[in-house]
Amino acid sequence: MAKISVIVPAYNSEQFIAETLENLLNQTLKDIEVIVVNDGSTDGTQKIIDEYCRKSDIFKSYIKENGGVSKARNYGLERATGEYVLFQDADDLYTEGSLEAFYETAKRTGADLVLGRLRTFGKNTVSKYNAFADKLASMEAVDNFDITLLWSFLVGNKCYKRDRLVESGVRFPGFRYSEEGAFFMSYVYTGAKIAGTMDATMCYRRHTEEEGLSVSQTVNEELARSFSGSLKVIYDGAVKAVENAPDTFDKKEYIQEVIYKTAYILLSQFYRLCWRSDDGCMTYCAEEFERLRSLMTEKRFKIMQQTDADLHLENIFRTRKEIAEKPGISVIIRKSNRDMTALLDSIYSQICPMFEVIVPQSMVDKGLIPEKYLTMENLRILPDKKYMKNARRSARAKRVVSFLKPRKLDIRDFRLTYRFRKIPDKLKEIFFPVMLRGIDFLLTKRIVK
């Protein structure tokens, strides 16, 4: 029996899976088995898997009909024989001593679940450690109702005692978003003994659009509903689990944290990215938020209002048309002979969605405005005659900024500029362009011209 089984689901992963398998081959812990589940790939993934199976007998290859990552992980778990088990995505990595650290910590503490560190990496990504994961990893013993667990759902930095996991009956549910959270917290609520280790790190790859966005980076109504379904599993599990918590434990506040986390992610990962999706997603998110709001205490709702002041949560918009009619920011594109694709791409990727865009007719006629934006509800086209005067006069927002040259904004620019709390609204409206330039410079080290 191997000390650790690593289950790697793979679907059309030829771009990264060789690096992942090589990473496992080079771990300091050698007594492992790597169960690679090819989930119906149609590219060269299996060829790479076969090469590694020939290279080392730690690799075991299985091919199944495509059914999604949850079914692939469950399929791998059924075939695992290790004393402990890890679930690794086909594009992620571990630092070379991570598996050994997971195993030694589990044996030393008798833990049923060991939590490690989490570091993001990738092309155009600033590599950094996750603060929630670090807090948990630094703890010798983690309470099952520690609220930090609710903010650290990723599966790859967690090592499970296999026989206890199997006996618990906990499996990955068939959701496409946050299924890892539902799985993880369901196991936590079984009363599993939890420990942390700072010597194990999972490196989580963030993808660019060119590489192909992961499920967690895409936005649509189906995924929003899947997320809500996953968090309902956690909510129901939490409500049942707290019944057995000590009387000194604040059960109401814990459930409020679950509700708050659900609303927070719904807004930040879906609602705020509504221009990448459609009205169906936005409407669902708004209605689901209203439902969650009805479950929140006034204290929790006020915290959320402060965090998301630009979204007007007291009367949240349900459609993109409503945003177009009452934007918080008006963006004026000045007349230019340059292609504005890079600028518009970064504007429509902003995590502050309450804006409108005004462009001159001549730029549309010359094909300088990408066609995909011409149908956006918040894009307005004005005649060239007295364009700037009319654009400023017709701007629907009090915060107005204009751009002449094509460039790329940081996705946080609008939100951070909008959120200055200690500056009176009137001053923010007057100096909004200057503040935006300052924020963008701090974030990107570039000066807006």
C-alpha cells in the first residue's frame, strides 16, 4: 500500500499535464501512486499519460467517458489504495517536499485531514500565497467550526485519510462550480480531526484567456446556479452540524458567515462580471442575493453594503439595461484613428460593472470599435459634430473619465476609484479622472496619458 495516492483528473490537458506528472515524479516522497483519470479527452492527453506510465510504475492510467471533474475524482477515489489521498488538477503543481510534509504531519498528529499552503502562479499572474490557507496551515490543530475553513475551498492543498474518507460516504457532488467546497466542508462536518502544515504548498495555476479560462474564471447562469447548489449543501450541512457544537459556540454567527460567504462570492465572481455574461445570469444573481439578504442580520448586510458600495445593494439592479440607464461611471472615448479593442476589453472586464461607454460615430464607421461591443446595452454612439461637448453633456453618471489612446486598464481600477470612503462624493466626481490615474499607476506602474 502506497503512503499517498494522488488522483489527477485530466480532460484535454495536453498543454500542462506533462509538467504536472513530472512534478509528482520528482517529489521527495517516493512511496506514492498517481491515479490519472482521463475523462474522455479528445486531444493528446492520453499519449502523454502513456509516456509517464512507461517511465515509472507509480503512474496508473484509467480512461472513462467524459462526465466532469467530480465523477472523475470519485472514480479515482474508488481505485486508490494509498493510506492518504490527494486530489490534484492536471495543471497544478506541488513544491517538491509537499507530499512528504502532508504524510509526516498526518502521521505525527493523527489527523484525518491535513491542510497545506496555497500559492497562485501563471502567465501574467502575480505569484502570492493565500492568506486564509496560510492561517490554517500554521495551526497544529484546526477546529471544525473555524470560519477560515469557509474561505479556503480549493481541494489541492488538502490531504485526506483515505479509509476514513471512504467510510464517511462523502463524495464530490455533480456541480460544475464550487463542488470542491461542498466536498471539503461535508467532510469537515463529519468531525474529522484537522491539522495544518506550512511545509506543503499547492501551486494553483491561473489561466489567461489565450490559454483557455478555467471553469472558475468563466461566467454564466448555469455556473451561478451550480455555485448556489454547492453552497446550499454547505449551508444545510452547517445547520445540522452546529446542533452538536458546544453551548459556548455562537451558532447563529457561524451560520451568518456561511450566508455572507455565499452572497460575497455570488456578487464578486458572477454579478460583478455581468458584461461577460448575459441578463439571465445577472437576474438570477440579483434574485438569489435578495433571498440571501433576507437571511442576513442587519449587521451583516451593512458590512456587505460597505464592501460593495458601488453595487447599490439596497436596491440591486436586475438587468444590464438598468445599469445602462443609471450608471455610476461614464466613459467617453475621444475621437481617434486607433483601434480601441485593448481599452474596451479592459473596460468590459472591470469588476465594477456600473458604467456606460460613449463613442463617436466615425470610430464605428471605420471599424475601430469591436463588433461584440456594439450590441452592449451600455454603449452609446453619438454624432461627431460637437462630440466631446455633447458626450459630457449627455453623460448619465456624475463620475466621468475620457480616453484618447488604446491601452489596458487594471480590472480593479473603476472599483477602487469608486470606493474612496473618506473623500466627499462631490470631490470624487470632480477629481475622478485624476484619482483613476493614480490608482492605475499604483496597480500597474503605468501612467495614463
